[in-house]
Amino acid sequence: MSRPATPFTAIVLAGERSPEDPVARAAGVRSKALTPVGGRPMVLRVLDALEAAREIGRIVLCGPDKSAIDQDKELRLRIGSAEVRWLESQRTPSSSTYHAMQSLPDSTPVLVTTADHALLTAEMVDYFCSGARQSQKDVVVGLALHELVTAKYPETKRTAIPLADGSYCSCNLFAFLTNEARTAALFWRRVESQRKKTLRVIAAFGWLNLLRYLLKRPSLEDGLERISHRIGLRAGAVLLPFPEAAVDVDTLSDWKLVESIVAGQIS
């Protein structure tokens, strides 16, 4: 199938959250993005998936730093041949996202994902991007039901937000479909440091919403309506049917799990 008339530009966040990342240290690499999974650096697995996806046109890689890029010949060649545009990572993921989006045409829909999304596939990317387009929203997040993830991978520990109609895990897939949506990256700065602390994230959207959450948890639809009102944009979600979409490599145990999943796919 051919690409859409206006394909997404993918932004891959590959900066370091800390100079001594335990996964990178255990793997013996200069950046966590270069951690091998199935013998291949995670960031290259992500780039492979994006390049194979019908919905993706261009790719922008934010980070890792040049010393890390020099450690991997294939990554260095991809950037050098203009297959992938490299930008220096900013201080935070939201800053990197906002900085990268400023260099893109206003009409370009943007997909944001992360370099540690080692199980990402072209099928996941196309499913999410297609659903985001059909949503008619400004900004869309990819989610998976927590029970879907734990049913297949009971050993994994995923951060989930419990709502009235289920608990949801992030899939590290975010779509910015309009020029106005790009302002959401500015709001993201306020909540990204609290991304693992559910109540503080909810509080950032207003204390009334926090009180409502504590007294009676909203449904996903109600929650998205409240978020839309708070940020002044139409917010939506795409539920992905792939449990692997919610499994990234945050910890050493995540790395071990992802390695085992890939080994099972290869065998």
C-alpha cells in the first residue's frame, strides 16, 4: 500500500534521563538507546519499525549524543546518509519534542515515540497512526488495557492509571495532528517529572478533577474530555490490541523480559 498524502514525521526521543542509566551500564554501552535486544541496538529496532511503516514519511532522532552515535557504525551511517535526521537532545523529553516540532511544517502530523520501545513494529505504528487520523482530535495517546498486558506477560510491572472502565498503560506513542496540538508539549513539561506518580499527574489537570478522581474515577472518555478542557485541545486515545506495545525498557527486569520475548519470536 502507498503512503498517505501527508505522512507522519516520527520523532524518536533517545536522550538520557540520567548520566548513569543502570540498563546502559549493565549492557556496557554509552547510551541506553544502544542497549542490544536480540543482538541489535534498541534504537535501530525502533528505526526499522518506523521505516517499514506505511504511515511514516520522515524520521527525526533526538539524541543520543554524538559520542554514543560514534559507537555504532550502522546508526552513524544512517544519520550520515540522511535516512534519519539527527538533533541534539534537549534537557527533557518535552523540550526535545517541542524543539524538534518547531523545525517541521505546520501541516505535518507528528508521531512521537522513544528509543527504548524495542518491541515496536510497523503494524503497531500504522494501527496507531491510522486510528489517530480517524479520531479527528488534536492530540492522541496510544494506550493498552493493563489486563491485556498482564494476561500475556504476568511478570511485567507496568504503570497503569485505573479508571471506571478499566486500567490503562501508556504505549509510548503520541500523535500531534494539528499545529495547535504542538502547544501540548509545553504542558507536558509540567507533568513529565511526575509521570510515574498518578495522583500528581491528575492534580496537574486541576484540583477539582483530582477530587473527582478520588471520589469517583472517571471513564476514559470522561477523563479525555476533562483533559481537553484543561489544555484547550481535543484530546483522544487509541487503544492498541498489542500487549507488546506497552512494554518498553525502563529497568533491568524490562530488558530481560524484552530479550526473552524477542528470543521467542526468533526461535
